[in-house]
Amino acid sequence: MRIDRIKFATALAKKDINILRLAKLSGVSRVTISGVKHGKSCARTTAEKLAAVLGQEILEEEA
């Protein structure tokens, strides 16, 4: 599953959260979050964990 990079970065800024803090809040590793931030895909469960902290708007629309 892909997370929209722009929406992801915007959500981080709006919530004033850095990658380390997001890792602690979501239970997802820093390395995985960094990969997602740079456009890599991730497992649905990972996307759901990140969306739970940042908001559902970060998820890309599925075609």
C-alpha cells in the first residue's frame, strides 16, 4: 500500500511530529517510516498504524 508523500509530510508538519516521535506513537520502525516518507510502499497494517496517528487523509486512493 502506498501513502501519499505530500499528505504524509503535511500531516507530520501539522501535528508537529518528527519521524522518531511518530515511530514511538505508531509502533512502526524509523527505517520503515523513512522509506514510506520517500515513496516506498508498505504493508496495509503499517499504513493503518501511521494513519491512526496522522489521520486517514495520508492514504492514497485505491483504484
